[in-house]
Amino acid sequence: MENDKKVIVRFPPSPTGLFHIGNARTFLFNYLFAKQRDGQIVFRLEDTDKERSKEEYAKDIIENLKWLGIEPDFSTTVKQSERAGIYRKYLENLIKEDKAYVSKEETQEEGKRAEVIRFRNPNKKISFHDLIRGDIEFDTTELKDFVIAKSIEEPVYHLAVVIDDFEMGVTHILRGDDGISNTPRQILIQEAIGAPRPVYAHLPMMLAPDKTKLSKRKHGEQVSVSYYRQKGYMPEAVINFLALVGWNPGTDQEIWSIDELIKVFDISKVQKKGAIFNIEKLDWLNREYILGLPDENKTNTFNLEFSKTKWGSDTKTKDEIFMQKLSKLFLDKIHRWGEIKELADRGEYDYLFEEPDLDSEKIMWKKQNKEDAKKNLLKVLEIFESENPDYKSSLMNLAEKEGKGEILWPTRYALSGREKSPDPFTLIDILGVNESRVRIEKAIERLS
């Protein structure tokens, strides 16, 4: 059963690396759970690892939570590195009550001994109800008397988190299932210091498509939230996607706003097995979010992203109509905003900004010879030079008469210089009749 008190959950990241996408999902589930119950999400930086903890990582965590649009109560922020005095008082009391003791033990340095503080294990069975996994039981005897501090000034993880959760009034702990093995130690410490037991829910780990753990060592920067931010994913799409990794609302609905998720989220429907991170699903969702934007937003965002490309300051970008057509071309293809720069910078659409260098052999369609290709392009040129403004219909009529491949391939290649490019009608529309005419003329020269 859940506690009757006001729900308080916590998010306690360690600032030892960039904000992990799996941690973002853990936070999201905490957020949905608490918001649904009009509860509070408190924030704690577990920065006792002095060598690996860095301010830049703490900043990355906070900035990306804000970017996602789901924030804990930052006013409650606690840093473990600033709480040594509090932990010491608890340690002194535990030793005084004979619930812990100082133990001199061998160190790695030969002939040297160090004092650690061990918890006096009552050696009993412990059971607790997990909101996802049901009833779980442990025999704590196998834990023996475990270490809770390296010294009176250096508590280890298990002691510090129990004290912090107690003092922050945490009622529910939703965390990754790699934390299940920590639970019996923490329950024993809770009982020893007189802390109430929180309600637990252990979430399935987020796995790569090969079902291995998502790790920086194996999967690189793709495990960090900042990676998806830099790649041009929309925060709303990332939230939507993460909510569906390991949880299913039981409907066919795919697009969920954060408010809708708060209403329907059910912690008991979170799956027990590892949840696969499917980048294709994220790409699909993100595209849906881009296409769902108001036209003005799409236009403004496209123009901003295109301004970052190698063609961003080209004179053509001052032409509003050209940019509208260019935007449609890109939006028909991309799944995330970052692809605009990637596509442009690798030359995908260079032919829209500069005349292509044509290979005369590629102007011809299949078994078509140069003379026939030239003859057909001259007919296309006649269409451009006629007074009939409906060049599209005229060009299609010509293609149906002479053969689509025989007309449309040479025309498209002449305009783009690419074996793969948009159809000639799209190219003419973007380039304009005048520039298209010039390119057709140059293709004819190459065939002469």
C-alpha cells in the first residue's frame, strides 16, 4: 500500500557524467507519479565522489531538466558534499547505541590498517512491497556486518541516502532496478535510525537494441540527454518517447502531452523486464511533433536552423518564396531539426545554390544516345521559351508522348547533376524557370 502522507519523491543524480537518458526517464516517471498525486519532487546532488563529481556535470543535469520542461523543486536542492556534519551525528548515535562499530581493517598498502565503521547486522529476513514487482523478500544474513562509513567523516552511499531521504521527507522511491540489491541494507539502516520506510518501485533498465545496458563506454554520447538536444529533437517528443519506454497506457494512442501523461500514468503498468530504446520510434515521434507545429513556427525554426548551414548567408536565402519552397523540401525528409544542417553541410542540396558539374554520360536515360537526349532537352527548352505559363502540364504531356524516362531523367539530371534528387517539377519550381532554362542549355552544350 502507498503512504497516506503527502507524496514526496526524490531525484538524486550523481554529477559524475553528462545527464544520462535513462536517468531522464527515471525522473520522468517520478515526475508523473508525484504530479498525479499533487506531490513534490525534491532534488539532491549525490556528489560525495570528490574525484569524479564536477560542477559542469551538475550544470548539465539541471539545464537539461529545464530543457525537457519537467523540473524538480530546485528550491529543495541538497548537496551531499555539504552535509558531512549531519551524517557524522547519525554515525555517532549509531555507534553510541551499539548499532554500528569501528573496525580496524587491512588496507591495500602492506602493513597498514584503517578504521571503517560497520553496521551491526541484526541478521533477519526483510520483505517489502514493490509497486512494480510485488512482494520481495531478502535474508540479510548474507550481508554480514556491512560498511556504512570509511571514517566518521566519510559515510558511504547507503547511509547517506537513507539519512537524506529521511530528512527530506521522502515517501516514495522510484529508481532503476539496479537498486533492488541496495534495498535490504537501506531498510536495515532506516530501522536503526528510526526512519519510516518509503514505498519502493524499481523501474526496468533502459537497454540498447542489442539488449545490453546503455552505457557511455559502449554507446558513447548517445546515452546523454544533451546529445538529443544537440541533434535537434524536440523536448516534447523526447518526453513522449521516454514515457513509453517500459510503460504502456493500454491504448493505441502514440502522441501524448505531458498533461495527458500525468492523468493516465499508472506505475503498476510499468513492465518488469528491460525496456528497449528504439531510436526509430523516437525519430517517428519527433517528426510527428515537427509536422504538428503551426506553420509559422515551422517556418521560423527552419529559417533559424538553415542559417547555421554553409549556405546560411547565401543571397538566395533572402528570397522568402525560395525559402518557403526549400523548407518544404527539407520538411518532407527530416525527422529532427539537426538534420537540416547535416544534410546541407554534406552537400545534399548544393545544386540549389550553385550550378552542378554535369557528366555528359549521365544525362542520358538508360539506352538513350546523346543525340536523342539532346533532342529531348531541346523540346523541354521550347516549353520554357513558350508563352504558356503552365510548364508542368506541358512537360508531363511531352513525357507521356516521348517516354517519361527519356524526358524526365535528362531534365532532372540537367537541373541537379545528381542521379538521385527531387523530381524535375519540384526542381523547376524551386530554381525558377529562368535558372532552369540556363541549366538545360548547359546540359545541351555538354551533349554537343
